[in-house]
Amino acid sequence: MEKTFSFALSLPLDEISFTVPYPLPGSELYRRAKGINTEDDWEIENEVKFMFKSEFDTELVKKRINATMAVFRERKFAGV
């Protein structure tokens, strides 16, 4: 996970966004995912919420996304 955020911050991007995967029926992730909750849905757009049992802690992922987004904004507005 850390490598993903570091890599994203190393790129010369104008915009950046992160999301978590959603296991769509027929996809490889759907076949691999365990404990898919087909009744659950996101409460808000771009919500960090796994719809299946994940090895990642949702709160930790939220914190890392927010921290990475903050660094990106700081760099963008500082002209770095």
C-alpha cells in the first residue's frame, strides 16, 4: 500500500484520486473475494468502504488516502 501512494506522489500529475476495488460479478476479483456483501452500498460518493472481506483495515486505508491527498495538494499549490 505504501508503495502505491509513494509512486502516485512521484508522478507529475495535475490531479490524483484513490478508490477501493469493487468485485463485479464475472471479474477475477469477484472470483477471488470472500465474504462479498451484495446488500451493502456506499453511503457517499468516493467513500472508502470495502464490500468484501479485505486484508486491509478500512480506517487505515482512509487515513493513508487522506494523508497522501494532503501531501499532493500541498505540493500542487506550492508549485512542486
